[in-house]
Amino acid sequence: MEDIAIIGAGPAGLMAAQAAAQAGRSVALYDALPQPARKFLRAGIGGLNLTHSEPFDAFLGRFGDRADILAPMLRQFGPDRVRQWAKDLGCETFVGSSGRVFPKDFKAAPLLRSWLRHLAGLGVRFHPRHRWLGWDEQGALRLATPDGEKTTTARAAILALGGASWPKLGSDGAWTGMFSPAVLAPFRPANCGFEVDWSEHFRHRFAGTPVKAVGVAFGERRFKGEFVITAHGVEGSAVYALSAPLRDAIEADGQAILQLDLKPDWNTEKLAAALAKPRGSRSVASHLERQAGIKGVLAGLAREGLSAEDMLKAPALKAVPLELKRPRPMAEAISTAGGLRFDALTPDLMLRDRPGTFVAGEMLDWEAPTGGYLLTACFATGWAAGQAAAGWIS
């Protein structure tokens, strides 16, 4: 019998395995897919964003009302520790212009290969194609395997089953059926795109077009960013950064109005002076392009949100309303909010009604924006659960 059985071989499960194995415990790691960390690899296709370099208090604030709960774990395994961990695996990191931290080669696969070799060296045994089915009457873990259903027992267990986004990569949320609804917060999409009722002309012409260096504002949040027009609406980093308050507003009011500043580097007075120049016989579109450089998709967004009269008014162009109808489906989201409630757990992440079983990663009820925050919290909760399980056995 192993000391610790871990269900789920994503970043949280792998980090839990490392923590437990380094504490001298024997570890068996089970995963439903044939290969570990599929979502981790997918996230690294455009450059693996491991963590963020901003001051720790600002970093911690990205976790909203879960910051206090996660703080002890993030202090133990925070951004600096993540960078040192990667370095110990032979993967140097660097800080990008946005403050995000990446491997020097940007890739996830070399880091994952080194990590798996390290875990194997610690004695961690990996069991692919083993899907967790819950517990039997004696409390043993039930597993669907290529050879049929089996059970396994261990002195402690760690669940790291992910949220409910990207189900093809393993995070399908199916595990929620093993728990009472009373200990679950419903899953909701996070870091997601939103649907907009585009005109047919705009959709046909601009779907797939990036919108760069515009101001975005919602509530008290205002910044310059980028996003992409899709056939259904909008997605991309500037939208993801606001996805939680936008989603909450839609749930409360049925819609959310995102404001776009089409000339964020010009103040209202400068833009008004440019637009006040004689237009002559030029069309509104030609005048906008000639006097303010507003053309293409930016001009299209102005037409979608403003009347023809307001398209030549500086204040309107610096606050173009974009009505968001609903989030895109959860399967398309980068991450999810919701999951196991923290009040169902002890402070060291053990299930109160199942002593010896710990939980880590995105299956917990927290959320954060993209920018390295998601991965860092998965690492931190995995490390905490692995240490706690090893200590509980003692």
C-alpha cells in the first residue's frame, strides 16, 4: 500500500506528488488521460506564463475575496519559489515587458519532461488511464482502468481533479457528482470571452481581427489592452482581465457594458480639436481616419456602438459602449470559478468529512486572471496539500 494516492496529474497533482515524495512518502499518481499535464502543455503553446513578477501584495490581490485563504500557501510557494523550482529543474526564466514570467525558451514541454524525470527519481509511480469513480463502502478509491474497475487504498489521498474548462484535456468537472451539493459552489466560466450581437456586416468583415492598444473600462477598472473580434463576440487578454466583474454583472443585470476608448493616448481636448477641422465633402469614416487615425476595426466598433452624429464627438469615441450579452460556454473558458467550498476543508486543505483526503488546484473555489496567477496558485495549493498529507500520516 502506498503512503499517498494522488488523483489528477495536472500542475497541482504533480506538485503535490513532489512535496509528498520529498517528505519521504511513497506516492502513486493516477490520471484518466494517457499522458500527464495535458492542459499545462496546451497553455504553453503560445508561451508558458509560469508566474508574475509584481510585488507580492499586488500579486495576492489578484485572488480577490480568496486572497486571505490562499495567502499562507502563496507565501510558502509564491512567484520567487516558482522561479527557483523551475531553475532547479534546469529551466531558466525571464521577466517579460508585462511583468509576466516565462521559461527562456517559452515552451512547456521541456520543463514538463524534466519535472517528470525528477518525480520518477523521487520514486513517484504514475498510473495513466485510471479514472477516479469515487469511494467504495470501505472508503477505498474506485478507479476505472483499461483492465476494468479496481480499488486502491492508501494512508492518505490527494484530489487534484481540475475545474470544468477544457474538458477534452481532462478538466470536465465530472468529479462533482461524488460530493454533496452543499459543499460545492457552482462552476462558472472565468477568463472567458463574451457574446455580442454584432451586425451581420461587422461580423462578416471583422471576425478574427485583433483590436490593439485601445482603452477598456468597466466599473473602476481602466487600462489599455488588446482583444480579438470573434464571430460570437470578443475574447483576449483585455477581456479576460475583466471577465469576473463582467460575468457577475451579466448574472445580476442581464448584460454588461464594456466601454472602449478608441484613442487612449489622446485626451478629449486633443481629439475634439482634430475632429473639429472642416470635413468638407468627406464621409464620416474618411474624416475619422484622416484626422484621428480611427479606421478599420476601430471605425467598425464606433459604428456598432454610436450613432452617426456621435461618431464625430470626442467624448463618445473615448467611451464607445460595447454591450456584452453572456459569457461564452464554460468549455471554451481558460479557467473556472467555483468548486469545493473552503468551509468544507480544514486550513491545510483536508476534507472535514473525510479525514486523510486533501484537495488542491482548480477544483477549489477560487479564481484569478491570467498572467501566471492560475498556475502559481495550483502549484501553491498542490505543495500545501502534499506537505499536509505527508504530515497527517505522521
